[in-house]
Amino acid sequence: MAAPSTVVVVLIWAVATAYPATLANHVGYSALALSFLGLSATVPTLLAALVSGTIADRVDRRRVMQVTTVVAVVASIGLVAALAMRPTERFPVPGPSGFFLPEWMILVYPLYATITVSATMFRPAFNASLPRLVSSADLGQANGLIYGIAVGLSVAGSLLGTALIEYGSIPLGLLVPVALFVITFFALLGTPSEVARTSGRPTTRFSADVTEGYRYLWRNQALLQITISALALNFLNALAFVELGLYVKDFLNVGNAILLGAMTTGATLGAGTGTLLMGRLRFEQHAGRFLIVLASGQGLAVVGLALSHTILLSLPLMFLFGLFPGMAGVVFLATVQATVPNQLLGRVFAADEVGSYGMVPVGQYAGGILTLASGVQVTYLVAGAATVGVSGLMASFRKLRRLGFEPKPVLPEAVITAAVVPPARPGNP
């Protein structure tokens, strides 16, 4: 989970610095090129999200995670090769006068989309496996610990990647996510297959299983309202974050790649702190109210970034920008894991992927267009104010306000079975 975020940090810097300052409209060109980076993954991500949960609910979830990780390794190595060779032929593209895309950037887009698709396929299988390891009373702490570790690796990856860019080259920076993906694959080899196994051999058609996940979500209005809210929040989050390279380089007038790494590290540290902190709080019975407050805090942090003109103020604001979503992620994951049946977990998480993460590339594209038209500051003001507005909309949803669950300190059936039933041997079924 740390690897894709490290890829994004390196690619944001690569694209943000792709056009020489001697070009009259180099900022506008970079903004559009960054938006295309997000747009390139939109359709593939949505298609992957539509089927990822059904696959996770029909086959061994560990195998799903292994295969998608291998695909991500190959795509990441492709990114290293494209940026190492860096073909510079220019291809005119509709947009501002003289706008073009370098050939290396055109090669980067589908490889980035492949990594995004792999992550989209990975997440439902991973998140659906956790309730087979721990009880519902421990889901908050378990998710906090897992995502806290992921955040720690993201911090290290972002700092190391941007340092390698500053003192080496962009391809060297991309070796960091390659290494993280490889570590992921070998770590998965040690995962017990029993805890990742689904409810059994599927007896229904694939298409029927796909639609069942959305029917379940439709019947559970509180979960549907969370999904709708997350759609808007992720769109607005992407609206601002995709322009972070320009925010640092042109709005704050900071030309050092390491300080971009420091900004992303601030957000990542905030997310890690949020996941660990939320795991210690007893939020379970008031999960919906926590989500509303945390969304409001996230929006105010983005407004603060829009009003800041110094890196010294922007760094703590980036910490808050990561803190609130990190806390909200733990609340959401634990609530879904505790309330949705195991045989539907993958599909419910995938439905959230369609409604939430599927909107991220669209938000990235919209961020580029808005920045091109009005500048970085306006983009951040719009994203922050709209996020606060979404939190107000969430507060109007009665079922979302009442959303929660009663934690039960009982081991899941799969773990109990594994503890008391010895593994089958030949001749001893």
C-alpha cells in the first residue's frame, strides 16, 4: 500500500518539471499534463473496481494479492525504463497554444494506469481478509496498526525517492516503489491461505455476484450514504493533491524536490498518526458522527493550505491534511468489516472503490483544468470549501449519523476452526 503512493510522488515531480521554464506557459502545460496522468487511469480503474470485489469473494484472496503485485512490479520496472531512456519527441495535443506531450510521458500514462488497476484489485482482497484474523472488537486497532505501518513505509519511500531524484535521477527514485512491490510479493508468500480463503466454490454466475454487491449496498442506506460522501471527498482530495508539485514549486516558490517529499511526508505522517490514534479510540458505536467531523477537519486543512504562503506553515497543514482522512479510513474499514457478511465483503469494498477511488482520476483531471484557468490557490480554496460543504451534507443523512456497531470480543469462525481442527492428511479427511 506504500508502493503506489511512492510512485505517485515521483511521477508528480517528473511531470511538474517536464516543461522548461523558458516556455511561456510552462505552468499551464504542467497542470494539464498532471491532469492527464490521473485521467489515463480513469476507465481502467473503474473497470477493475467493478470486478475486483467479485473476484475477491470467489477465489483465494491471497492469490489475488500475489498476482496483482506481480503485475505492479512489471509496470514499475517499465516506468523506470521509460524514464531512463526518456525519448523526447514532442506530440502536439489539443489545449493551450503550443501544448505538447513528450514521448516519454505518453509511455508513462498506461504504465501508471496499470499500477492503479493493480492497487484497485488488491485492496478489496486485502481488506476482506482481515476480519478472518481478528475479532470485531479488535478491528479498529488492527486497521490502525496495519495502515500505520503502511504510512511509515510511505514516509520512508517518499523521502528516499525524492532524495534519489535530487541527488541522482528520476529513474533512481522509481526504484523505491519497485523494491516495495517486490517486498510485498515475498511477504504474501508467508500469509496462511486459510485466512484468505472465501466461503467456498462459487455456485452462481459471475455477473450475478457482481450485482449482488451493489444490491446489498443499496439496501443498507448508511453504507450507501458513506459511499456517496466518499465519492465527493476523494474527488475533491484529488483536485488539490494532483497539483501539489505546482503548489510547492510555483505557489510556495520552492524548487527543491526534497521539500516536495517533505510535504507528502507531512501528509503521510498525519495519516499514520490518525490511523494509530483512531485505533485507540472507542468510535464503534458513533462511527457515522466521527466520519462527519473528520471530513470537516480535512476541508479546513485544505483551505489553510490555500491561504498559506510559506513552507513552514504548509508543512503542519499537510500533517492535518493527512491526519483526518487517516482517522476516517480506520472508522470506515472497521465498520464495514464488522457489519458486512464475509461472503459479500470483497464486493462491498469494491463498490466503494467504484464510487470513491474511481473518482480520483476524474478529480485529478478537473484539478488540472481548474488550475490552468484560475491558478493553484483557487484550486485549493475550491477543494477545501467544497469538502467542508460535503461534511455538512453528510450531517443531514440521518442513517449515517446513527451508523455504528457493537464490538464483540469473539474470534471469527475461520480462526476458531483453524485453531481446533487439525489440517487434513492423506487418508484422514
